[in-house]
Amino acid sequence: GDARVRGQTGVVSERRGSYPFIDFRLLNNTTLSGEIGTKKKVKRLLSFQRYFHASRLLRGIVPQASLYLLDEDYLGQARHMLSKVGMWDFDIFLFDRLTNGNSLVTLLCHLFNVHGLIHHFQLDMVTLHRFFVMVQEDYHSQNPYHNAVHAADVTQAMHCYLREPKLANFLTPSDIMLGLLAAAAHDVDHPGVNQPFLIKTKHHLASLYQNVSVLENHHWRSTIGMLRESRLLAHLPKEVTQDIEQQLGSLILATDINRQNEFLIRLKSHLDNQDLRLEDAQDRHFMLQIALKCADICNPCRVWDLSKQWSERVCEEFYRQGDLEQKFELEISPLCNQQKDTIPSIQIGFMTYIVEPLFERWAQFTGDTPLSENMLNHLRRNKAKWRSLLHKQHSSSRSNDHSGQVTGSQEQTLNEEETP
């Protein structure tokens, strides 16, 4: 059968059987503890490949999303939620439960219909649904954070941003489809560990992409592979599909956090010079990149109950990586040491240095719309709550100190953590 790895190289595909497969969950299995202990073995085991190695299209009919098998009451609630999909307080966790874990597929089908993309691009509904299922299934459900629910959350945020008047007045159907597809697939097949981990374990993807935007390149190439495999766009001219593939890559690669300053400097320059011309396809694409970057890290701008859940999930994923690094005697990565890196301190730093600068510029672009003001207000309130929780943690640690004194090194650490 056709045993391709979707998009590992973009054009020349690799055999899925080239790398031994192991589920990340198995790395915690005690039966393996006596067998695994070297960096070489870690490298061999950390392959992202899925349980099924053959092409999905050769495995038979893709099962329909479970949404249609749900109790009518759940269906009704899910439909009601979709009627409010443009609201910023949309609860993606509840929506995922109501759709029996099919939040991404259900959301995408709805948004493609709402935006008129199915009609405009003459998309076949069965093929479209099959493609969405492929994307959803290629996320790792065992990841606390980088899973299909995160992809659905980012897609819902992207939908909100695409409706901002400053942008919406200029967007073409192609822009909208690219924005939604990039949001849905931007973390596909994420392994639950970061790029430095892949580099230091000499993972084959790090070698393939020469240690540059390793994960983002993999997400993009995997998406291209699924698009081609599904033949969703096969009826369009070749030059159109090639352009879509390249633009998807440009959008997904923009989510690399290592390129944050590059995009911020460019955005600041455009805003200061007031030279953004959204009639120009190049400027529209740049703002789509910014919109996707915002959607990807918008968790701190959500209502507290949702924001807190995401914060706990992403830190749990960090801690799992730290445990893995400790197990294999690797240096524990920043933010991944559960004993030293607390959730409040991680979140305060993230908000201060990454989220606030980006969303303040986004608000400057949109012109302080209700959505932008709402997001910044949530961001400030959430940061204040994390500061309060951090202060309580410090107070508790002080009271537990036998001497009743905070050492000089402890005091320095506390000051550093609390300084924006």
C-alpha cells in the first residue's frame, strides 16, 4: 500500500516505516524504564508517527464525526453555541464535550458554510468533511495543551479577528479560507515537546529542517500532505493550489515564537508610518500572519475560567517534558521544572513579555474595537490574579521556612519573578 509520511519533505515523501513508532504515553510506562536510558534511544523512540501507517484513503471509509450520533439534547446545545461562535466568551471546552470530542471538525464545517467558502470554491462536502477529520485525528489527544481542542480554540479566535472591521472590509474568500485552515492546522501532529528538545535529542525532524522552525515546518508539510491526499482542492488550477500551499506555509511558520520580535518590529513600523495598504495582497497577508499569531496565544485574553484552564494545561505539558528530560538525564529546559517554575510565575512572564506587546499593537491596528478592549481588559485582570496567586505562594513558602527568614537568594528570585 501507499505508506507515505504526509509532507515530511513537501514533494518527496518518506516511508512511514522508516522510523520506529512509539506513543509518547509509552515513555512513562514503567516496563520501559529498565530498557531506556540513553540519548540515542530517546532519539529513536521520539517519532511522531501515528498508529496506522498506510494512507487513510486506502484504509477504507473515514468514520463520520460522532456529532451525528449524539443525544438530540446535546445536538441542540451544540447548535445553540454555534449561533454565538463570534462571541469572545465562547467556551471551547464545553463545545468539545457537546460534540463528543469533535469540536474542530464541527466548528470548521460551520465556519466554512458561514463564510460561503463551500460555494465559492465549489468544495465537495464529503471530501471537505474527510479532510477536516484527517486534520483533527492528526492532533495528539494525549497532549494536555497542543491538541485538537487548542486548534479549535485558535480557529474560533481567528474567526473573531477576521470579523474585525479594519480587516473584514478588505478580505477575499481566499484570505478567509487560508486564515481558517492555517488556524486549524497550525499545530497538527505536535509531539508535546518543544524545538530545543528535538534538537538536543537529534530528532530526525530537527535534522530535516536544519534546526529552524522545526515544528512549524512539520505542521505545514503535514497539512500540505493531507490536502493533497484528500484531493480537496484537486479541481482548482495547479497554480492556485500551489499558491494556497505556499501561503499556508507562510502563515503557519509565523507562529514560531522565536520570530516574535521580527513580526513585532515590522508591525510597529507599519503602524507608526501608517503605511498599511490592505488593498495590497501582501499587506493583507502580513495582517493575517499577525491575526494568527494573536489567535495562537490569546489564552491570557480569555475570561478567567477559560484562561486558567489553558494555563494549567500548557504548564502540565511543560512539566511532562521536564520529567522526560530528567528521566533521560538531559538538562531540564526553561519553564519545564515543576519544582522551580510555578504556573503563576510562568504566566506572568508570558503575559508581560510576549502577549501584552502583541495585543497592544493589535488593538492599535483595529482601532480599539470592543473586542480588542475586551481582550486587553481580560489580560490585565488575569495578570493581576496570577500576581495575587504568586504572592500567596511566596507568603506560604515564607511561613513554612523554619528560620522564619527569606534567604538572600530567595529574595532575589522573588523580586525577579515579580518584576515585569
